[in-house]
Amino acid sequence: MAIDMSEHQNSHSMISGALATPELRADRWMNVLYLARKWEKTKNPLSKEQLLISLKNLEEIDIYFAYPGAIYLKLLNEYLQENDTKAFLRLSQRISTNIISKKFHRDVSVWDGENYEDEPFNRLPQAISRIKTKPYFEVLSVVPHARSRWQHIKEEARGVRRPEDEFIYETVVVGTAADALKGILLNSDIGAVVLYEGFEPGYSNQDDFLRVFKDVIDLSSVEEDEFLSLSLAQAIKKIRPELDIFLLSDQNIEDFSGKKESLIFNRIFYQMEEPLEIHLAIMEAIHCRYRTPFFDNLKKYAERPIATFHALPIARGKSIFTSNWISDMGEFYGPNLFLAESSATTGGLDSLLEPTGNIKDAQDMAAKAFGADHAFFVTNGTSTSNKMVLQALLVPGDIVILDRNCHKSHHYGCVLSGAQPYYVEAFPLVEYSMYGGVPLKTIKQSLLKLKSQGELNRVKMVDLTNCTFDGHVYDVRRVMEECLAIKPDLIFLWDEAWFGFAHWSPLLRQRTAMGAAAAIDEALNQPEALAAWEDQQKVLGENPTDEMLLATRLVPDPRSVSVRVYQTNSIHKSMSALRQGSIVLVKDAKFEHVESQFHEAIFTHASTSPNLQIIASLDVARRQMQLEGYGLVANAMRVSLEIRKQINSHPVISKYFRVLNNSEMIPEAFRESGLSEYNDPNVDWSKAIEAIKDDEFIIDPSRMTLSCGHAGFDGTTFKNILADKFNIQLNKTSRNSVLLQSNINNNRSDIALLLSVLNEISMDLENKFCKGGVDYKENFQISVDKLVYDLPNLPNFSKFDDCYRDDPKSDTLHGDIRRAFYDAYNESGCEYVLLNSPEIDERLKSGPVLVSANFVIPYPPGFPIMVPGQVITEEIIEFMRKLDVKEIHGFNKYLGLKLLNKKSIS
């Protein structure tokens, strides 16, 4: 059955519908409820006709969900035919409320018809017995049986439940591979899939809903009938790799079970197996994901009566709860926090520095969840994660291609490792005082430049931020493939501090480091990879020019490439982890050669007394995302897309505020698809797919840059107003914008609060503008002009001073940042010059050259506009003089710029 997306398009585009697919049903149920209220109030036959259409559209989707089930839907249709407006409204209200609130997950009574007032629900099955609620999920069964047998399959699954079961589930039955894919895309509650051999493909070329995902994720194998169960399992894993899949076959399963391909299934059963065995296998598989090795042991540790003779007085809480002065701290946090504190690594605990027990187990589970080969927990933030990777993989004199706009931890990592940064510039967004991402052409130019200078052998790493603070997401696979075509042994570090959640979006996963690395690995192992490289070599010839290489979509030689990818994630920024919870993910074909030095980096940076609660939260965050991350991320997308739509279409709010769209955040040259707005209802499938697959940059849909300059507010002032007056918190600001970020914590109530606050502020501005005199209007416009139009140019990195460059005659950009950093420790070799001093202007004209002694990082924009050893230019001074921010790290306005004295360093 083809799902009609037209109703959903009324408010959102095709692409936004695809990003928030699991929320499609909730939207349709709310539409039914809206029409039901209208029908009950007016008794208008036209409302009934609208309900008939809406209910039909809903039924196309509801077959992929266990709740409310076919009998409830049949009742709704009966009430509709009988014109019983009151009963229809009451039942639709109950069902809609339970779906939106997910009450059916935790309250067994909503499945029990006896609780539905005044109605003869003896026709309804007792779906769940009245027992204490357990974690709930749904199982998708794909069967070849006639539809008349489907209810029996559901009842059979209910019949094998046991009181001692750890979880509880309901079964959703479909009959084709196409419906199976729709089910896992639409229903985020599905936690396991059971494939009964013999089902049909069921594809239709007219099915737009599936086509969007087929075009983004290669599902072509599903259309092959030779072994449809295997093909379907492979397709499911590409969309939701966390799902457990079981096969029931009437073939010779002994032969197939010994083949590599069979490993995709958790277990293979002969089709006549006892249903209880299948039930137990499902329970065990879900338990494997539910298990949190460290957190489980920490809870057990907290329950034990332990006497502590180690150096952590706060452990067990005795010094807190018996205190006359600080017992309020114990009351605030509760006893478990202190009972679970220890500085010991025995007694069921483990060492983060060199884990061999439950922490090692938890890290291995995290690696599998993210599609990595290895994972390392970090309890002092991704700043430390980045420095660990840089120190482990680089040595003094190595060159790293580095985004100048990256987080300061990467710059400091170069100082620590002694590697020389070759800074590459991101495209500027001057009108918003921010940078985007680094164009691929710029990265390739840097590699080719170093190659022409005979220094390509020194380049060890490309280090980029994905996504950027403001939401710019790279085509990660293309960047790595083209760079590897120039230098096959490059290591890649992708700082994905803000993008960890993307693994659980089938559309965004391909743009993550681990997702792209897996895709490259798979592609390189295909025979087509070598053929593509050989064909390209024939076109390029033996000595291609740099211009040819820059203009060509390069492919690497699969025989010489090693995929070496590192990804750092701030788990606390997008998942349910405590502050400073971070992770390093590794997919490195040569990791065994650097593993010892990687552990040395861990010993260098990790505390010998890590916070156990942070480690536990990393463990639990992995559990949550593996079991419900798909639905949570889809909801975050929905929240963001709704905020965009509501703000930008509001007649009053949009006068003063707007969420910047793709065309405003990404220059046209990097949007090959031409996509300008996620919520554009005129965007068709082909345009949407082209954007996700091929655009050099896309905007992370969860990140919303809210322009506030037209309201007369700079970002910092507006951020403080939202926090102090309206209890709305956010992170980042620019000169004329603030950054809003939706995450798995947000709901529709948050949308309503934000909109009401913006409306209140906008109405206040409207009133002031109407009542204010000419002076007020002129002053208001002056403020707006200053924020929106009178903006300083963003300065590029200049160069390192010649004394910090290996070859002053070369025009390459790398330099010895480490030596410059430590030269500044010599006070006699440094000087200070006031920013507005005439001496600055004189030296810019006549010398001696101005050389920065340290990092200078204004917030906003939050990147180093000067680094140790960098030559300070007129553009940098102009930018500094126009800055009106209060927080500038590395700069004291009373002392002035700290400079390295050329005489002392030459």
C-alpha cells in the first residue's frame, strides 16, 4: 500500500516529513481529533466527509502499529457510520492522547477495554494483563500467511508471555518486504523483527514514501527475489542497524547457518520451532541492548554495606548526612549519589584508565552501537577527547590540515603534540559574524600545495568539525574519498561533539564519520572500486594538473587505501549523559600500530579519579539510544521543523525574528541541489534526495540560527533576556543571532513556550514602535543597521612568522605553533601594545611585524583570530577594534595585545 504524503505536505515539505517520519502518525491522529471535535460541535456532513478521508489516510499508517489495533479502528468507523459524534470524539480523544503521551508504553489499563466508559468493550482482547508496567517494545513479524491468520500470530505471541519476563511486547504483522520497511521507518517502538520465509516483495514504483529512503540508502538488494529474507535483513540494518532480526525458515537452515551472511540474523529457527523459544530469544536480544555493564554494577555496589578506608570522604555519604552544616546537600541530591561514589576500582567497579571489566564491556557495547571498532569513555569533555587523539597520532613535525574555525582544543592539541597546523579557511558568513565549513576544494588545494612543495609525506591528518557549532554538516564520505585519492594513508579526525545523535537518523547517519567510514569500507571491497579508479586514471593521465584534480570528483585506489577514522562525540550534548561525558570512536585499519600510544594519551589526560556517575551516564545513554534513539531523534527533528515553520510564518514574530534557512546559511555554490528551505512544501522527492546525498554542505535540521538583529538585539543581550526574564536557556550567540538547538529532551510544550515568548517580545516592540516618537524610531533603526549591516569582515588566517616556518621561502601555511607557544613563557621576550595605540598602525605600515604571543579567542564568534606565532594583519586589528563583546580569551584590554618580541626570537 502506498502511503499518501499529501496531507503531511500541507504544513511541511517532503524532506521535513522524511526527517521526522516516526512522528507522521501522531500528526494524523491529531488531525482526526481536530476533525472529530469539529464534527461533534457542528454536526456538519462535510466534517464527516473530511473525517472519512482522514481516517482512511490514518489506517494506511496504523497497520504498522500495535496500538490501538484493528478493533478500535473498526469501532471508530462504526461510530462514524452511525453518526455517533459523541462516541467517536470520546474514543478518538482517548486514543490520540495515549499515542501523543505514549501512555500505552507504561499504563497497562489503556489496552484494557473495560476501562473505556459506557461502551461494550467485551469485543476487545485483553492485550496485557494487569501487572506492573515493564519496558515496552513491539515486534514486527513479516509473514507469508493469509491476512486471516495475522490475529492468530498476535495471540500466539501473547500466549507465551511469562510473569518473570523482563520486558513486554506486542506484535505487528505485515505480509511483504515493502510493508516491513515502512513499518520500521514509521514505528519507532519496533525493537525486533521476525522474518517468516516466503513473504512477498510487495514493491510499487508509485510508492513515493519508500522511494525517498531507497534513493538515500541503497536498498536495491531487497528487490532481488533469490533470498528475499537476507536482502530485507540487510536493508533493515542499513536503516536501523540496532534492530534484532530473527529468521524462521523451512529450508535447510543447517547449511545456511554456517555462512558469513547468516551473521546478520540474531538467530535462525526452523519454522516449526516452539513459539516459546522464539519469545525467549527476542527477550534475550533486547536484554543484550538493555544491559548497562557499568551502571548495573554500580547499582549493586551502592546496595552493599561497605566501609571505606580510601581517600574519598564523601563516599557512602556519612560525612554529609550526619553533618550539622551540609546535610542539605544530601537532601538535595539524595543518598544514591553518595552510596555510588568510590575511588576504588575493585568490588565490582573497574578502572577507566585501563579497563578490563565492566567499563571495558560498556565501551565495547558503545563501539558496536555507533558502528565503530573501538570506543573510549572520557569524563572530562570532548576538549580532552580531541587532545587525546591528536597526541596519540601525531608527533613533532607532522602536518595536520586543520580548520582554523575549530574548537580551541584542536589548536592546543597541536601545541601538545608538536604537530604543525596547516590552517584552512571555512567559507565566511559575514552578515551573521560566523563561519561555515571548509570547502572541499580548499582542503584539496592544501594537499596539492604541500605535494608540490615535497611535503605531502609529512601530512598525517585532516582534522575537521562536523557538524559545526552553527550546524554545517559535511559530505563526510566525499571529503575522505577525495583526500585519500591524493594521499592514501591520511588519518581523519572528525569532531562531532554536537552531532552524536545523527547515528540514529537513517538520513543523517551517512554524513557521520563512522557512517561514512563504513560506507567507504564496503565500497572499497567491491570490484567496481578498482575499475572506477582505473577509468579515472585513463582520463587524468600520468601527470594531471592541479586544476584537473580540483575539478574532478576523485576516487581512491582501493589497493593502497587504509581507512583510518576517529570521531569524537560530546555524548552530553545530544544524549542523556551528564556534563563532560564524551567518547572517542575508532575505525582505524591500523589501530594495532598506534594502540599503545593511544593508551599513553589516555594516561596523560584522563583523571585517575574519574567521576563514576559520568561513566554510568555514558553507559545508560548508549542503552537509551539503542532502544529508543530512532524515535527520540525523529521527535527532535519534528520540534525543530515546527519551530522553523511557526516563527518564519508568524505575521508579527517574523518582522523581528526569523530562523535562517539553508540558502542563508550555505552559499549556492555548496548547495548543488538548490534546496533553500527544509519546510518548503514545493520541494519534491528528487530535490530532497539530491540535497541529502550530494550537497557539499547541509544544515543539521536540529540547529536553528535565530536572527535577532532586526529586533534591535545583539545575540548576547537577547540570550540574557531569554534566560533572565523567560527562563529559556541556550548556548551560542553571534553579533546578531542566537542558536537554538532541539534535542531528545524537547517536546511540543517547549515549542509553545518559545513561540509565546517571541510573540510577547514582538508585540512589545510593535507597541513601542507605534507609540514611540521620531527619535525612538530613528534610534531603533540605528541599532538595527549597526547589528545587521555595519558588520566587520571576518579575517582569514594570515601566516606564521618566518622564524616559525621550516622554509620561509615556501608559500605553504604550516608553522611551529608549539615553539611559539612556549616562547611566550619568556616574559622578557614579550611585549604589550594597546589595541588602539598609534604604534599598532605604525608597525602595520612600517614594521617591525606584529607576532601574536598567544591565542586570542573572542566569544562570539568563538574561534582563535590569533594563534601563537601568527603574523597580525591590518584586517585582524580592524576586526578586533570593531568587536563589542565582553569575553575575549587571551586579551586584556588594559594591557593590550601580547606580542612576541622579534629581537628575542629571531
